[in-house]
Amino acid sequence: MSNAQDATNLLFVFMLAAFLGFQLIKRVSPLLHSPLMSLTNAIAAVVIVGAIMVTGEHDATPVARTLGFVAVVAATINAVSGFLITDRMLKMFRRKGD
Amino acid sequence: MTVLQSSNAVLVQAAYLVASGLFVLALMWMSSPKTARRGVRAGELGMLIAVCGTLLHSGVVQYDLIFVAILLGTLIGVPMAFLMPMTAIPQRTAISHAFGAMAVGLIGAVEYGKLAPTQGAGSFTVWALMFEILLGLLTCTASVVAFAKLQEIMPTRPIMFKGQQVLNLAVFLGALACAGVMIASPANTTPFPFFVALALVFGVLLVLPIGGADMPTVIALLNSYAGLAASAMGFALGNKLLIVVGALDGTSGFILAMVMCKAMNRSFTNVLFGGFGQAAPAGSGGGEERAHRSYTAEEAAPMLEMASSVVIVPGYGMAVSQAQHRVAELYEHLEECGVEVKFAIHPVAGRMPGHMNVLLAEADVPYDKLVELEDINPELPQTDVVLVIGANDTVNPAARDDPSSAIAGMPIIEADRAKQVMIVKRSMNAGFAGIDNPIYYKDNAGMLFGDAKKVAEHLVKELQELAA
């Protein structure tokens, strides 16, 4: 597959995911906007995937491994604390009598 | 070995596919409080699958540092999640945007160092890397400044100086020029340090002129940038999982920022170029002393008790004095007295989207009592008492009545249309926007001076005595 084709494929994925995102987020009640932001923040920590690749490569330079290490730590903090805090917030949302 | 590698590659892609699906489900389930916690579970599972999939990747061979980093991150993240007070949620959100964006920027820098020499002029990968690094780094420093403002390490007022916009534009164009040079000749890495420095500085400059009350929009926008940076990383690495997640987060932050702007009747550019409320001219009638009435808690409590309907309008002042638990007690006492109580939530009340809802939910106010702006306004003319606690600009009738007001056209909670309005406020000083609020001088309005928490405590005490 050529580079141009690769790039187009990726842009297709981006476009469709963005449209999906608009549809999904529009339906979230303003009541939950804080937990929503906290959740998307936790999910964005999926950049840990890139950080792991950078850190674990066999020919990674010491600089690359150091920066990768910091990135893995930062992303892990976000993922762990993000999901836990979101859940803590959501636990508090109760109806009368629940 | 090659068979193993290709079966590995299939496994990794399958893990990413499943993880993407789970993240989509997570956002879908966030639509309602009933399913939202299931959404968190889906997100956690998605993350676990994505991480495990990546560890299986044939390119990943050195695990030592990775495991140490994950352990360290978990050791920091878990206590952070449990010890963080709910009032600090806006700050936490800002600083975690900074962490996430920093990770993106660092990975981008490493990838650039590795890939740049192998790329041809104008290569798609270098384009993506430039976007990734620019967005990652500027979001990182911008989020740090937002954090400092929210934590009040820095003044929350807009910081403006002469030639600010020219400087901002110059720094931004400078960063773009560096990126342009590196895209045109990837082997030439000389501009890279300048590019990094300019991107970092631009992030700081971006948030300096933005004041405290505009933070909901800014945090939402930074959320969006952090997402887009992840997408850019996906483009650079050819990783569809990152592209999907980044696009979902990017749109989420963008939609929230639009909701915030609409709730203030302002445009993105107006918020971003900031300085709002810095030198807001006094509205009509400014200068002359106008009479306002003031109530004591002893006078106010019986009025609340005898009302058949009360609407409470909370604002940032409630968060500042951490009054949400006392306000919730007040709500409970009034309900016991047979008063129908609701809370009116303005979209931009507080420092991030949904801030008031989280605080009141924390204080055990049922979420069906939290009513949105459009739904509460039609009910207000029939409401006996509106109690404004720490809100100011969001109930300012000048936004509706005075076209020359700095906040003209901003949707407000029409507290002034209720039979009685009581405003809990520390003093007669103007609110964030520096705009006078005519609601204080209306015939049906009265002030309850004092700290929100103390006043709520007083009211509860008075209600208890009335009941006894």
C-alpha cells in the first residue's frame, strides 16, 4: 500500500470517529459534563500505547527511553486517577430515594 | 519467527479494535446517570486491553522500565484519585490535561528524533509529528497556567499587556515557520529546539489573558486539544486506536467549549483573545448610589419556610466557601417543612462544565432536583423565593435588558422574575465581569451579606428553631 493510501485510510478513520464523537457527546446530559470531561481525559491516556512502544524498543537510545519512561508514568497517572475519580463522581449522582 | 510476528501483529490489531469499541461504548453510556458507571467500566477494560495488546507487540522487547513506570504511575494515581477533594476537580482536570499533553509531546519528540532522518520532504509522518508536538506542548503549558489560575497560585484576573496579540501571533507564526522548515527538509533538525521553545511559550501566552470565569471554556478547549494531539500521534504512528480516541476526545472538548460559549453568548475568538471584564465600563446608572435592602438570617428563614416553592441558584461563590454541604442541609430542612426546592444550574456556573452538579451531588442533593437554565426559567415567575448563593453574572438582568452591557445577550437565570429574590453575597462588590448587577436594587430583592457557608449555616439554625 502506498503512503498516500495509508494517509487517506487514517483520515477516513479520523473523520468517521469525529462524526461519531459529535453524535455521542451531544447526547450527554449537562448534568454529567464534569464526569464526561474526566472520563475523556482518562481515555486520552491511551497515548500510553505510544509511550510503551517508544520505551520498549530494542534500539531505543537512553534519551528515548528516559522520555518514554516519563511519558508512561504521566499517562498511567492520568488513566488510573482519571477512571477512579470519574467513578467517584458518578457514585454521588443519585435520584431521590435511590 | 515471522509467523509468530505476524500472528502477534494480528493480536495487537484485534486488541486495538476491541479497545476502540469499548471506548465508544464508554462515551455512549455516559449519556445518562443510570448507565454512566458502566461507561467507566468499559473505559477501564478498553485501556487494559490496549495496554496488554501493546505489550505483546513484537517491537516491544524491553519491559523493565515500562513496568516500573506503570507501577510508579499507579502508586501516584490511586491516592490522587481518592484524596482529591471534589472542590478541586477543575484544577485536577487542568493538571491532568497537562500530564497527558506532556506525554504526547515527549513521545512526539522521540519519534521525531528517530524518524526524521528517514523521511522525504513533505512526508505525511513529519506533518503529523509537527501537529502532535505543537499541540502536545502548547496544551501542556497552557494547562499548567490554567491550573495555576484555578489553584490561585496566579492571579485569576486576565493578564494583559501592550502588544500582547501581536506577540502571540508572532510566536505562533514562528512555531509554524519552524515546523514548515522541518517538513520541507526533515533531515534538517536545527529548528527543532526553537520549535519546542516557541510551542511551550505559545501555550503560556494563550491562557494569560483569560480570566477565572472563562475557565470552563478554556478547560473544555484544552480537553479538545489534548484529544487532537493524541489523534496526531495516531497519524504519525499509523495507529488507528489513537486516532479514534483522539477524535472522540477532540469532539467532546469542542462540543463542551461550544456549549460554554453559547451560555455566555460569546464567540470562541472573544474568549480566546480574552481580557473580558478587565476594563468593563460601568453600565447605565453606574456611579450613583442606589438603595438595596438587606436581610438577616432571622428575617430570611421564616420567608423561606413559608414559601411553597424555593429555587436555589448556586455559583462559584458556593464552591469557594465550600458551602455545598450546608446548602444541602438547607435544602433538606426546607423539604421537611413542605417547601418544594429546586436548584437552577447555569451552564457556566463554576470553573468547569458541570461543576455545580458535581458539588451538589457530593452533598447528597438528588440529581433530579438539579434543573437546567431553559427548564427553570419558565417556572421562576411562579416561584416564591429564589435564593442566589455565590452567583452573580449568571443572574444579572442587564444581560437581558441592557443592550449596551458587556454581557448583553448572555442567557441568564431570571431570578429577578420570582416573587422574592435573596442574594447571598460577601459585599456589594461587582462580580467577576466587573459589571454592576441591577438585580440587587430591585424591589423584590434583598441581600444576605456574608460568606456562603456561614449564611447557609445560620439559615439552617433559624429553620431548626422555627421548627422547634
